[in-house]
Amino acid sequence: MPNPKRRFSKTRTASRRSTKKAGVPTITVDTVTGTTHLRHRAYKVGDDLYYNGRLLVSTNAE
């Protein structure tokens, strides 16, 4: 296996790491309930659990 001949400088390491950062999460407004939520995540409206505009779990027993 090849090994580096010299150590990387602090500036070179810092400039490489400066481009790796967390992005801004994408927020969507649901057309059915009108609430804002993270995309591809289940979200609660009151006591009900929704995903992709569909009711998954309802706590109201009818």
C-alpha cells in the first residue's frame, strides 16, 4: 500500500472539510391538512398520524 510522503497541511485539511456541511431540510405543505412537515416523514395533526396525505393511525375510536 502506498503511504503519503508528507503530512497534509492544516489549511489543506480545513479547505477539504469546509465543503461538507448539513443541508437545509426540505419542508412541504400538505394539501389535505395544510400543515407543514419534513418530506418523506410521518407527521402528527392533533392526535392523528399522517404520511403522504393519508391517515395512518387515528386515536379516535368511532
